[in-house]
Amino acid sequence: MNIIDFQNISVSYGDFVALKDISLQISKGEKIALIGPSGAGKSTLLRKIHESLAEDTAFIHQDFALVKQLSVFHNVYMGKLHKKSIFKNIRNLLIPEKEELSAISPILSNLMLEDKIHEKTAALSGGQQQRTAIARAFYSPANIVLGDEPVSSQDPENTEKVISMIMKHKETVILSLHNVEAALSCAERLIAVKDGNILFDTTPTKISKEQIKELYSQ
């Protein structure tokens, strides 16, 4: 079943055309990486997908979109804020409930944040803040995760591990990635974007070095 069916869509910002006559189908359950050089249109395509899927998605923002004055727990809890009553949300803002702590703690543990649950996110490193944003997406009830460079602040040794976790955690995953090796290793489908066009759409096993070279050539 297609969750995305774009037919000849274009996106412009003033005189700049970010996407040019894009046609794209995405099915439920796919694990996709969007690759391509900076400014190619990956983020624009991801935002267009997000607009189409609306509330069915959890979005991992490139700038993390955290409330830095609040704790890691509260930022992750926000993944289900819209699904809970105002009373419950206020109560958890004041004193986190054991039930919610028990649900969030294993997620943080998997993301190497188990000892940071009550720390303000402002006190965390960039990589830890980014993993907090990922934890919020994991805690969300949405079955679709979109991520705009969701591992850009991770140490090289953590990058593939974290991408693999994102790919496995939700039913459908679409990530914009700069790291081609990680995309090849973790995704099941690669959509290459260059100059606002889809240059190729294939699987990691079918991609060639020549295609990668053409994608990133000036």
C-alpha cells in the first residue's frame, strides 16, 4: 500500500526551484535513505513527505527541536503529549509518574542516555541532545519516522549503530543522510537527489560506484 504517491510535483522558494517535477511512490514498511549533496533538495523532499503524512509521523529535526530548559524525560514524554490528558501532562511535568519513567527508561538506555533522564537537555552534548530527539520519536505512537540528518552530531563509531536502531524501531522510516556508507549499510532503498531531481532510486545491492561518483560530482 502506497503512503506516498507524488506525481510531477515541484517546490519553489521565490525564484529557486528546490524540487523539479518529482514523481515518487513510497509503500508502508519501507526503510529509505535520501542521499545527495548539500542543497540537492533532500530536506525539501522530506518536508513535502511530512506535509503529506501529517500526524502519522514522528519527525527527527536537524536542529533537534528540544525544550532545553526541560529534562530529557520531559522532552521524550512530549512524543505522546497530544495523546494524553491535560491533567496527566501537568502531573508529569511536576512529578514524573513511575509508569512513564518505566516506559521511557529502556528507550534512553538503548540510546546510551540512561543516566541523563532527569538532566536538563541544555546540559547535554550535541550528540546526546540529538539522541534525546531520537528517543522522543521512538516514544511517539506514530509508525512512521522521518529524520533530517538524524545522526549529524553523533561520533563516527555511533553513527551506523544509531541509524540501524532508527531503521528497526518503527514500521516505516525515511531518513535524509549525508553519510553514504551508513545509508548503504542500513537502508533497504536509496533515493538519490541532485539539483532538485531524483537521479536514481535503487537498492544498496544494485548501486554502483559510478552512480555515487555522478551523484556527488559538481
